[in-house]
Amino acid sequence: MSQSYNRGLIEDFGRWKEFSAGMWAWIFHKFTGWMLIGYLFTHIAVLSSAVTGPEAYTNTIQGLESLFIIRVLEVGLLAVAVFHILNGLRLLMVDLGVGLDAQDKSFYASLVLTAIITIASVPTFMDGVTI
Amino acid sequence: MAERYSSFTPGGTTWLLQRITAAFLVVVLAFHFFLLHFVNHAADVTFASTQARMENVGYFLTMVLFLVAGTFHGVNGVYNALVNQGLKGTQKKVVLAVLTIASVALIAQGTYVALVMAGWT
């Protein structure tokens, strides 16, 4: 027998002040998911420059990478991807019924780990570019 | 306390596929980021270096499977998010059709690009 807990309608974003940790995890997972699938379409479009020819591909990639804003967006993409991965692992555990009592703590851990990994990656991502 | 929280119930094929692709993507997405931002710097990428990676059959197949899994997982996620928001009836069917066409187009284009990168066209 399972027991349900009525948390109210999460799709009603106007209730955001009442949201619990798990509800925030749900919203962040949706938000990062939308960003990632949007990026996948953009990514394939950019890589499609390879169809034009080797030179067009190399120039497109290196031209984009020379832009400061692209590097900043890449750091943002990393943060979004790392959170989605870590919270995704948390969700797989929840689905398997593992560590349910700590589901709120594992959400906070996902956020902290995402911040640490993102900040630690900034020097690598911003290497060789200036404003 | 409930005795069972698991939502693993029989019958939900796309639900299960969403979890299977998730487990695969966790590993391959981390690998992809690590390979193209830390092992190789994204700013140093050239067609020649991309081709050197892509002409390895194992890498090529991993990338195509990565594309298929990512597309399914992402588009199925978007579809389910819209259904959760109350999408139903004809609108639901139209959205499903549009998302399916977009997915097939993305996978076809991505696979073609990978073939070009590998030099197999």
C-alpha cells in the first residue's frame, strides 16, 4: 500500500512561496530540461556547418569560441547540465525508493555540487578569451 | 510512512524509456563535456580534430546513440511537461505530431552531420 501526500497543484506557479524543496527540485528540473533540449537543436544547427566544408566548420566553431558572451553562455550551459544530471540521479534514486527520507537534503546537495563544479570550471571555460 | 514509494509500475513504456535514456545520458553527457572542454579545449576544435574522433566507429556510434537518446529524453520531457500543464484533445495530438516530426528531423540531420564529420559521405 502506498500513501499519497497532497502537496497541491505544482503547476500553479503563483503558489511559489508555499513550495517545498522537492517542488523546487521539480521546477528546476523542468526549467533545465527545456534549456537543454533547446540547446540540442541549436548545437546540431551550428555543427551542421560541417556540411558546407571543413573550413566553414572550423571558422564557425573558432569564431563562436572567440566571443566572450559565448563562453559565459557555455558556463551557464554547464551549470544547467550539471544540475540536471545530479538532480536526475536523485530522481532515479527516488524512483527506486532509495533514500527517500533524505530527498530534500539530496536536492540541496545537488545545488551545492552544481555550484562547486561550475565555479571550479570557470577558469577552463574562460581560458584565452577577453571581453 | 508509506511502505512503497516506487513509481515503477508495469505498462508505461515511454516512462521506462525516459529512465533508461536518463541513465545513459548521465554518463555520456558528462563524458561529452569532459572530452570537449577539459581534455580538448572547445576553442581549439578544428574539422580535422573532429574527424579524427568521429572516424572511430565506437565514438561515432556512441555519438549517434547520444543524439537519439538525448532527443527522445528531451522531447518526451517537453511533451510530458505540456501534458502536465493540461494539454489535451486535438491540441495534444497536434503537439505530439509536431514534436515527433521535429525529433525525426533532428536525428536525421545530426546523423548526416556525424557522417560528414567522419568523412563517410
